[in-house]
Amino acid sequence: MLIPILFSIVAPLIEIKFFNKDAICAALTNRLATLVTSKSFHKGVAFLILSLVFFARGLDEDHDYLRISHGLWHCFGATSFYFMFSASVSIDIVKGEESHKKQA
């Protein structure tokens, strides 16, 4: 779930090592500020916290023998991934290229 978020942070840090540091630092700061302030990202964090609650409940096999909590962990985790990913990248289908958008 956190792989797109971690990759969007780690990849620019690797670029800083090899390319123009000032321009990349400005782009990275702008990208993180846009990501953290978006409503979609906040929804993703809320669903992630909810999914972690069901993950913890799913560890008790005696009281969750139908594995409903485990299933809800997957459901809310996938929903969290969707909102976090949509906060960071939108894909323009017509042009076939990625564009970063700022959600108000």
C-alpha cells in the first residue's frame, strides 16, 4: 500500500544524488506539499488506519474463524491504496502521459 508513496519520495532522493540538486529539491518539496494537503491523501490515511484495526482483529483466529476481519483488512487496504495513489498521480488517457494534479 505504501509502495507508491515511498517510491515517490525515494526516487527523487536518488535523482538528487546524480542530477541538479536545486531544481529537484524544489520539485520534491512541491510534490510532497501537494500530496499531503490533498483530500484524497487524507481519505487514504483514514482507510489505512481502519484497515490496520481490522488487521489486528484478524490475528485472533479463535474469534474470527470465518476470517471476516482478514477480508475487511484487504478491502480497506485496497481502498487506502486507491486514494493514496490517486492523490499522487493522474494519468491522461488521451495523451498517454502522467500529469501531477493538485486536488483542492
